[in-house]
Amino acid sequence: MPDIHRHDEFSSFDGFGNPTELAKLAKELGYTALGIANHGSVSGLVLHYKACREEGIKPILGVEAYFLPVFKKQRKKYHLCLFAKNLQGYQNIMKIMTIAEMENKYYSGTVTFELLEKYHEGIICTSACLAGYTSQAILAGNMALARKSLVKFKEIFGDDFYIEIQPYDCWDNDDIEVQKDVNLDLMGFAYDLDIKCIMTSDSHYGRKEDFDTYLKMHEIGNHNYDIVKTYGERYMPTYAQLGRRFVNIYGESSFEDRFNNGVKEYAKQMLRNLKEIENKVESDILEDLPLLLPKLDDKIDSTKLLKEKIQAGMKKRGKTSKGYLDRVKQEFDVIKYHGFEDYFLIVADYVNFAKDNDIEVGPGRGSVCNCQIAYFLGITEVDSYAHKLDFRRFLRKDKKKLPDIDLDFETSKRQIVIDYLIDKYPGHASQIASYGLYQVDNLLNDLVKVCGVPKDEIKVIKSHASRFVEKNGNNKEMNLKSLNADSYTIYLNKIYKNIFKHFTKLYKNVRYMSVHAGGVAITGGNITDYLQLRLIKEKPVSCYNLNDVEFLNVIKFDILGLKTESIINNLKNITNDAYDESWLQDPECLKNFAEGKTDAIFQYESSTAKEILRMINANNFKDVVVASALNRPGPLNFKTHELYASQKLDGNFEHDLFYKYTKDTYGTLVFQEQLQQICVNIGGLSWADADKVMKALKNVGIESVKEEMDAIKLEMTDKFVIGAVKKGIPENEAREMFTKLLVYSFNEGHATGYTIVSFQEMYYRCHYPIEFWSIKLKYTTNEKNIFKYKVNAIMDGAILFLPHVNYSAYSSLRKIEDDTVIQEGLTAIKGIGAKAAESIEKERNKNGPFRSKEEFIKRCRNRAVHKGVIKKLDEKGALEFSKKRYISRCVKYNATFYAKG
């Protein structure tokens, strides 16, 4: 039997529990299918689908929509449940909910009879709860309207319309009578109109013992209605429990007064009708969505267009030798084999749009840097043939998944690129949603408010919780097991309403929905065949996050933001000098890298990075790339940088077979590409198996997948040893060899792309130091770094002028006689924010320079430029109107940094 009307964490602050946990519970309770119908939201459907499939039960995909017969601007709406029987039904629900949200929205999206009539195919409709349209008509005493509504629903959906009967027997007497009477009226209408009834739980949380946490969640959400007395049975029941509730409420005698068959038989029939719904629903609805790409140009064959653009790129870059031609042919054959031509054309189009509109694009990130065609299309600036990067790391004929091409854009301008994509492919593109989860801090902030924690005790709670936070790579995870076993946790639970019990249950649940900063979804078909859209700031946004979008075979593009690209664009524009590949061999740049003189340089600013650069004497581009890869926890723990340095110095490599694949890194395994080649060429693994080995290494230390990763390692070790033995390598030697591989490796393509970013910054620092430090100071907010950069600027020959109200809000360059100096901005003064600085600059630009402190106060005193701001400006000399005294202060200021240098 299924349970179909049910809510989870995607019913914001009204549903509790994540899809994975609830699917497991359903399996435990004996459900054969599980539905979901969240309030006005389809956002959890993909997660629900995957969770049910994982448990071997049928997923039923639905939504509890907000309904009005005709759209009106009124807040009160009625509930109505819609469930997909098949793919057409799913797609029609997406269309209904999209129109409701984008065209019929007043506080919430509104579904109307008109929408249901147009898109009813493949949908099962149920009457929902007491908040349903028919039930509300009954409560209002309008039986004619109630009957009329049911006739209309049946007219639209036929035998796919069902009336929900929801039995509860733990409410106050008055509430029981209300539900009981409405149920009887609904069953009466069902009898008269030949409509089938189903019994539903309308559960809002999983287990009975979750009720108190569910209530706390409601308190956090500031819901005004009293649910304590009515929702005590809204957990997921067994079918026996659900049936007993119905029998307990009605009893045989009272029930038989109205209906011919007994109460128990009627309950069984309603449960059989639930089974009928289960049988109507296909189990693999989301498996058949095709991967479709829009065409960049409908008038030209995509294969031909891609060829033309590649040839133009080769000619423009002046790289048409046989080696390049062979490499391009190899890559083109794979791209054509998969039918990915349009993907590359779309990416090249928006990258070149950005470049044409003065939006800096990074030279490349991730394994797309291993693609020569991407270089010739202008997608990357990484010549993968010249850098000996293996295309197979990016794409192969056996690697059928569409590869990710994620690129960095100026953070402040990337929305322009996102808008370009959405406007270029109307009806086919949207931004992508993000699920905001409860993390340690925001969850504790919410719980202390509803668990009676006094203000002076909040620090105690947070301090205690922090003891159980563990680092997992770049993420922080709470060790819930240790937290709950701690005696002080038990004590705090006693005095503060089970605060950590609630914390444990709510941790990592969905708290809010937002818009992903850089994600764009695009498909060749109508995007509402795949997902629901919402309208946010006049732009369409998907109801699903990045992972869900990918699961549905919608192509996602990550328009990532990187502040360093804004710095580079500023430097390019003020120096009129743009990157070219000769910068990678610039002697001054290489000298600074080898000596570890890398303050303010992307990736290499830390003391560890500097130490690695010096240790390996990074006097060529490849060494600097290696230093980037080695400056990570894995290789640092294994002291790989020390091995690299010693082997570069003495040339003593341990294994000749390894050397063939690691000679560019002095016999040291550094990169994933090397690992894959060794796995395939020495161990005889397939490329797909080599990917598995790489995945296992990438997930080292992640406890949640440890068992899976250990199994992969064991399986691949055996395969590698068998393959190596076939090539004449002794078994013990082959096993030892593979063990050495299972240490660490990094994507060489990504390291190469990001090292080019670092070289761009280093080139500007070496050849345009004043401009470089001016822009760096403009974009830096960290106080420690600001001081360090000023010392470096002075040592590189720059002159600093103190902030002043008659000069810019941000760090800039200005001419004083024949010298170019760095004029520090007002925001360089601690406590002066952008709002105050820009307000001062705006007034100065409008009405001219300030002539005195008194005039400044008269003209600028406002909410942003308050008394505290004026005091700070005065203390730092920004209100000094004597030129002689101002210059004197600047001289002393520069001397201070010079002495530090």
C-alpha cells in the first residue's frame, strides 16, 4: 500500500524530515509506494524520487497546490493535491506550477480550473485536507458549491479524481466533530457522484517521537496558528493504524445509518483505492527525460559551424602545425561521437560575449583546460597540446556524461553573462535554485530563541557545540554521535527544552530556498518539460538545485565568480597591456616565484606556498604549476613536496616504469592525469576504472563514503595487480606499485589554468608595480593584508598618499607633478564603509572640492556620514586642509612602511 499525501522539509516550516530518512521509514513501515505533496512546492521531488528508488519502493510525485477557481488577488487560497501518473503528468504539473508562480501569483502561486483543464492529462487529483476547496465549502454551509466543485473536478480528471478522507482521533472534541462531519459529507458526495474515496494521513513528520521537534520548527517559523492539539497524529502511520483511526471515530452503528457496507469494509475499500493509485503510477517517470541542447544557430549545421570556428581559432592563434591538427582531429571525433557540438558552441558564445563586453574571463579551470578545441574556441587560454595535458581526463568515447565546463568571470559582472544566456534562450533557460541547509551556526541561532536560552547563556551553548565540529576538507561537519553522548549535552537538554535533541534532528534539513549565484540551466526542449520555474527579480529561476537539474538531464552551466578576474581586468585597462603566452616565460616572474616573493599573488600568498616554491626552486612554469598542486593537505601530509625537491635535485627516480609517465615531474606522482595513465598502461585498467581510482582518492577522509571508497580501492588493487602481472611485473612489486599510487594526485589541467592566473598577477607586479599595488589595495579588506601590501608597495617604489575627503572613495592612481602615486581611498580607514565613502565622493563630484572641515560637515553630515565617521576621518588626517601638513603626514606615513620593509 502507498501513502501519498505527505509532507517533508520542502513544506517550509510545516514539514519535517528529509526525503532519504522518510523513504527508509516508509520501507520499515511496509509501504510499497510513497507520495509527496508539499505546500506549493515541487522542489523536493527529485530527492524524493531518488530516495524511494534507493529503497525499492515506488515514488509518487506530487504537490499540494494553492487553488482558486479563477485567479484573484486574494491571500486566502485552498489546497488541492496533484500527482503524476507518468512523464506527461509530471511535465503538466511543471507547467501548471510554473504558470501559477509566474503569471498567477499573489503571495503564492495560484492554480485555477482553467489551468487544470488545459494540463490535466497524466495527472491524478485529490481533494486534499480540511483546507481543500470542497471541504471549506462544506464548513461554510454551502453544500451546493461543494457538490458543484466535485462535479467540476470529476469532469476534468474523470476516474483520476479521488476524495481524501483523513481520520484523526486525538484532537479536542470540537475538532474531531468538525473533521468527522466533513468526512461524512465528503463520503456522501462520493457515493452520490460515483467518486472513489482514499484514506490519507497528511503526515507532516516521520515518527511519533518527532512531534516535539516538529513543534519547535513551527515556533522558529513564527506560524501563528495553534497546531499542538491538531497535529499530534500527523506522523507516518502503518496502514493498520490508519484504518483503526477511521473505525474508532465512526464505529459500526453510526456508520451504517448512512452507508450500506460496514465501517471496516469501507476503510478497506479506501485503502484498496490507494493501491489503485499506486498501480496507475509509473515507477520510472524521471528516467526518460532526454538530454537536449538548443542550437546556437538554427540555420547552420552545428558540426560544420564548430569546424569553422575551430579553424578560425587555429589561424588566429597561429598554431596550425601537424601536431595541433592531429590533436584537434582526435578531440573533434570524440565530441562529434557524443553529439556535443552545440555544447561547445554555446559556451564559446557566452565566453566571447563576455570578452567583447569588457568582462574578464579566467584562462580556464577544471579539466576543460585539457581540451585543445576549447583553447581554439577562446573558451580557455590553456594550450593543452603545448602543456602536454591529456584530453582523456576531460572527455572520451566511453565517458558518456556531458563534461562540465565551469569558468571564472568577474564576480561583479557575471550576472550580465547569466542574463545574456537566459535572454538568448527564452523558454529554454533559467537560473538555478539553491537549497539553504541548516548548518551549525544558523540552527543554533534559531533554537536558542525557542528553547528558552537566556542571552547570557547563548555563548555557553555555542561554545559547547563548537567542541564537536570537525573539518572535512573545506567543510565543517558536526559529530552528532559524540555530541549526544556527552554528559554536558544531556545536562543542557534537561534545562533548555531538549535543545540538542532538536539540533540533531534538524541539522542539515532545508531551511530556505535561494538562487544559486552562478548556475544556469539550459535545455533544447521546453524547460518546463523538466522543471518548474519561479519568477525572481523578473528572471526565471528553477525549483531545483544544481544536482537535481543534472539528474533530470538539463544542462547546467556554472558562471563562477572570481574577484581576481576583476583585479586583472582593472590592471589590463589601466596599463593597456593584456596577457599573452610569453608572460609564462618572463624571467622576472620566474625569479620571483623561485624566491617565494609572492605576496598578493593568487594561490601563492601563504607561507606554505612560498616555502614550496623555494624548496623546489620553481624556476619554470611547470614547477610553479606543481607547487600549486602540492600546496594541499594530502601532499603536505605525505611530504610530496620534499620528494619532488630532492628528486629534481639528484635525479634519483625509484621506478623506471613510473618515470615514463612522471618524467615531467622528476619521477614524482603529482597529477591525476599521470595516475590514470599508469593505471591504464601498466595495470591494464580501463579508463572508467582509472576514473574510479581517482574518485576514491578524491574522497579520502570523507567518513560518509569511506566504506564505498575502501571497496573501490580493494577492487581496483586486484585488477591492477592482475594487469601488471600480465605485463611481466612480479605480483609483490605490482601490489607495492599500486599502493604508491594511492596517495594523492591533483588535476593538472586545473592547476595549469589557475597558474596562468597567478602569472598574470605576477607579470603586472613585476612590470607595473604601482598600478598593481593600487588595484590590490582597492580590492583588499583584510587588515593584515592591507598592511603587508603597503609595505610591499613602498619597497617596489610606490608612494602612498593618505585618504582624504577631496580624493576617491577607493584606492586609485593620481599624478602629482611627474610622479604617479597611490591615493588611498576613504574605505581604507577602518570604520569607513562603502556607503559613507561613496556619499562623500558623490557630494564632492556634484558641488566641488571641500575647502574646510566646517564646510565638509555642513555639506556631508547625514545618516551615512554620522558623527562617528567624521571623527574617524579627522583622526586619520582625511579632514586636513593644509597642503603642507597633509604632505608632511604622508611623508611620515611612507617612512613607517619603508622601515618595516
